[in-house]
Amino acid sequence: MIETLFDKNRFHLLRGTPRVFGHVSEGSGKLVHIHFCGTCGTKTHMLFERFPSSVGVYSGTFDNKDWFERRPDNNLHFYLSSAPVGTVVPAGHRVFDAHYWESDGVIAEAQVFDTHTLVTEQLKAASQGRLRDR
């Protein structure tokens, strides 16, 4: 899942009224409101109890998926511990084992790979181990 975060006050839908599913985050225990098309089921965006001023838009819903450049200064990668095997993590980007924020609101420790890195079972196991050891 790739999501792009925006200020909630600057976000609006152009048309339609999505349905909403409430999900309790395993990481924070807070409610996430997942908005989706009631006809086709496509997830469009999320609102967060934990981050009330933000909206997360599923990047696959953009008409032009390349409307902004993904760079290390504007792009983070979450949940290495559960990333699909075969995912490529780009060099130079901050990668987090779980979420950017710890449950207590502290920024998590990131790692940065020097080269593009393929997610393997071994890489995931190391990530999961770091989470267990916290």
C-alpha cells in the first residue's frame, strides 16, 4: 500500500460519497477510517484518529500517478517488517520497520540502504527482530 498524506483542510473529493470502514490499527490501537467506493470497492483515502489533521490518499487512485517526484526528502517507506518479498526499497530513502511514529509519539529509528534493496525473507526477519527487541 502506498499512501500520500495531505493536510485534511486542503483535501476534498470532486464527486461521489464513499462508504467508510472503521479499522483499529494494530500499531497504535487508534481508529483508522478507510473510505472506499461503494460500487467497485476501490479504497480511496483514510482519516486517522491518531492524526486528525491528515488524510492519507491511496496513491493508486491518482489519474496521473507521477504528478510528484518521489525523493528521499519527501518520501518515507513504512512496514519493512511486513513488506511483500520482492518489493524494491530505493537507495537513499528512510525505511521504517513499522510506522514512522512509535505508539508514544516518538519518531521511530529509520535505516537507509546505500543501494536499491530487494525485500527478502531474511530482511523481513531482521526487521521483525528489531521490533521484538524494542
